[in-house]
Amino acid sequence: MVTLVASFGLMLSRGWRWSLSFLAIQYLGVFFFVQTIWPISLAIVKLISGLIVCFSLATSQESKASFSNPEISWPQGRLFRLLAAGLILITTLAIAPQASNWLGINNPGGTWASLLLMGMGLLQLGITTQPMRVIIGLLTLLSGFEILYAFVESSALVSAMLVLINLGLPLVGIYLLVPENLEKTR
Amino acid sequence: MSAPLIWIFIPTVFAVMIWIIPNERLVAWLGIGISLILALAAWLLPIETPLNLGNWSIKITTTLTILGRHLNLSSTDQPLLIFFYSSLCFWYICSRIAGASHKHIPYGLLIITLLISALAVEPFLYAALLIEIAVMVSIPLLKSAKHPPGRGLMRYLTFQTMAMPFILFSGWLLTGVTAGSGELSLISQAAIFLGLGFVFLLAIFPFNTWMPLLATETHPMALAFILWILPTVGFLFGLYFLDNFTWIREANNLSVILRASGLLMIVTGGIWAAFQKNLQRMMAYAIIMETGYSLIALSIKGTIGVDIFFGLLIPRTFALFLWALALSIILDKNSSAQFATVKGMGRIYPFAASIIILSHFSMAGLPLLAGFPIHQALWEQLGILSINGAILYLVATIGLLMGGIRTLAVLVTITNEDGFSIKENWLQRFSLSLGILLLIIMGIFPQWAAPLLSQLPSMFNHLGK
């Protein structure tokens, strides 16, 4: 339920504070699913890295409420996003048991959460060109993948490298938003 | 001392050190020097054979172990290291002549070391993670200093990132297949995930839309580097799978799928190139076609397909970097690369215009140019396999040639009666003239690259033999 609310919230929210709050809640959901498979000492890494991601993204934002660089792509309406997210929800609910069976994962709930996050991530990537939104979309997609991958792979080094990628993506997003004059003064 | 230490870790440390240095000229020369030394070292230093220097004896080992994982670079990888580092050196020289930002140097070195480590790492599933890190490092290289990040850059990041989960998941499934527990369904799952991963990684149609978009958003030298190194490493990574998994190599439909994908890419690329009105996008479509040619080459069974695949690498590298250099020189004084803007530029930048045309025609496989011998061999082999495929190949090539002829017409159009007024500096004139000679000499004497090309396939145990 936490994952569902967070992913829907991320789809519908426009202000960066709300978006990053939902992203943080989403990482809490990821932690919940991963800790059912991995030792809690390893699973907590997902939560901590997720929170670092949210903090680093938050520090890059200006004081204004919405993300810098206005969204120029369509559609922007909340109703459209809600309907699209609803479709993802229904689709993932329908295919989760079969997918779980197909992949040999004995946890339909975890598979559903994973597919939902991946679907929501793809949806976000499909309807935005705004750098920070794209980064959040990619992080959502990777969060979904990480739940699924946690079921099959428990290597600490793979986990560490995934954390590195999770931390690298917001840095890329922040770099893309750095004003040119600031970059030249380096 | 180990080979990964020399060709992966030392360059990585250098990349970080160079990044801190503010002097542009020093950074450029350091980059050129380091890449040249690494290429020479790969050529001269033996791996796993003691090297006697007076009373000293040094032996370079193949493996470096980090946190229980291995990085392996053996003597069979040395031709590849020579190719990568000498190409990097050539790119640095072109970037310097083009007046590209000095930040290209450390990022280029870092990206190439990350991608070499992706090819060297065991177990192989870490390669997908290393490639993703290289993609993230490439963003500062690709971000334009003039414009905010555009759709092409975001799409590039998205599609390349999406490759990673598929390859990681297929890695897990392949472990099951290798362990012998896999039945037919497991093999098909692994094949689907692996296929999707490589479709994203290699920017195979329809996931190549970022290429022409990115071409207009970034510096031509940066674009050329990324569109050279990522597909090259992606293909080598793919060849690793073909080499190590017999069931993939001997799959009935693999050849047909590779050929169909390749033909689709060259035909769509060729048609778009024929009607293109932007020089930067034109280059991107030529590179899309190059990926298609490589796919077609790999669809040819036996060693000949692999030989053609490797044979395509050197002419492509030269043509692409020279094309990007010439484009950078023209774009330095022009706001865009639209045909309307660059009309008559051949009279102001005759050397750069000549290189653009010759590189374009070389990539189309025009006789007497660098790309001709290998394109001719590829077309011949394709004709043996499928006559319809050969006809489509011809259509695609005509499309790319039409794009080249249109570019030529635009560049030499007389816009006023002033005649020639050359604005390239002497260094540019000299280097571009050398480039013209290089493209022609490589077309007439392709055997000069044979010593390197013949050794490249030896890095694979089954494919190269």
C-alpha cells in the first residue's frame, strides 16, 4: 500500500517537495520488500541510499515550489496521469501472478510491487523530458527492478554497485541543471 | 604487476588527476601522451612472459582480484587494447585540432577504462553495471555548453540505463541455464531478456531515436566518441555471450534475427540520410547504418562474419573522427549545421568540406576509400546468404550516397562572387590533408591494417577460430 501510494503520488505531484517526499516513501516500500528476502543489515542499504538520493536532489532545487525548467511536453493534466497510472495498476495486478510463476519467484506481492514501480517509472519516462523528472522516473524504474533482482541475487558487491548507480543518477540530474556560468567558474 | 593495473587502474588515476589540472594545453598533451604510451605498452609489453631488463625481471600477470571478483586481460586482449588506446589518442588529437573543450580528455579516458574493465570483469554480469557507470560519466562529456539538456541526451540516458536491468536479469537466468537446471522455457526467457538488453545497449531500431536528436545537441567530437566506443564495446560484450554460450551461438534463428535487424537499421538509416538537411544528423544516421552493418556481419556464420565485423572497426573509427573534426571546424563559426546555414561553406572551409564528403562516402563504401574493401566483402557475403538482403543493402547504400551528394551540392553552392577565401588555420589544413590521404590510402592498401585486424578475433575462444 505504501508503494502504491508513493508511486501514484509521484505521478500526480508537481512540486519538488511533494515529489521527493513520495520518492522517499517509495524507498521505504522498497526496503520493506527487500528485507523480507535479504538480511536487514543489507536491506537497510536500499533505504539509506534512497534517502541520500532524495536529500541530494532536494539540495539541488531552488526555493520555488515546482521543479526548475517548466514541463514542455504534453499531457500535463492530473486526470490523464491518474488514468494512466490506474491502467498500470490494473495491468500489473493482472500479470503479477503469471510473471511470478514465469520467473520462478515465490512472492507474488513482491513481484507485483516490482512490476508496479517499473511500470510507473516507464510511464514517467514516457511523458516527460524535464531532466529531474526523467531522473526520478529512472530511479523509480530501478527501484522496481531492485525488488525483483533481490529475489534472485543477493551478492553484496552487486548491491553496492546498484547503490552507486542509484547515487550517480541524481548527481547526473543535478549536473544537468547546473547553470553554465557556475560550470565555467570551476 | 598485472595487466588490469596498467591498462585500467593507472589510466583511471590519471583521468582523475588530469581533471583537476586547469591548463587546457597541458591537459590535451597529457591526454595524448598517456593514451599513446598505453597503446605502445599494449603493443610492446608481453603478458605472462618474463621481461628481462638487465638484472631485473618483470612479469605482467593477467589477473587482478578485487573483492573476490577478477579483472582479466590476457595477451589475446592486447590487440584490442592497442586499438582502443590508439583510437583514443587519435580522438584526442582531433579534439585538440577542433578546439573542443579540455574536459573531453579526462572523461574520455575514464569512459574507456570503465568500458575496458567491463570487458575484462568476471563474473560478466558486473559488465552491465560498469557500462551503466560509463554512461553516467559520459553525460558531462555530452552536455552542451551552449544549450540546456535536450531530449536526445535524456533519451540516451534513459535507453542506456534500461539496458542494464535486462542484462543483469539475463545474467541470472543464464547462470541457471549453464548450471544445467534450465529447460527450454528458461533458455527462451534468458534469450528474451538478453535480446532486449542488447537492443537498448546497441541502440537498435526503434531505440535509436536519441542518436540524431543528440547529434544536434552536443559537440561533434563528443558525439563521435560516444557513438564509436559504446556500440563497439556493446558488440564485443555481445560477442562474449556468443562465444561462451553454445546454445546462443547455435540458435537456429539468431542469424536471421541479426540480419533482419541489421537490414532494418541500414535501410531506415539510408532513407533518412537521403532526405536529411542537417550535417550533424547526417553523421548520426551514418553511424546508425554502421551498427546495422555490424549486425549483418555477425549474422554471417563462421569466422568470416567475425573477421568482417572487426574489419569494419578501423575504417569506421578514422572516418567518424575525421568527419566529427571537420564538422567541428565548420560549426565553430556557424550557429547550426542546417543545409541553409552551411551553404557554400566548401569555399570557406575546403579542407573540412572535403573530409566531410570523403568520410561520408567512405562510410557508404565508395571505391578507393577506407570503407570500400570491407563493405564490398560484406555485401558479397550477404549476397551469398540472401539476394533480397543484398538488394536492400544496395538501396540503403544509395540512400547514404544520396545524402553525401546532397551535402556536396550544398557545401559547394556559390552564394556570392567572392570565390575561395580559406578560413582554416595551417594546423587544420595540414591535419585535414593528412586525413584525406589516410582515407584514400586505407582504401587502396587495406592490408596495412591486417596485422592488427587478424589478431583481434583471437580474444574469443570459439568465434575467432
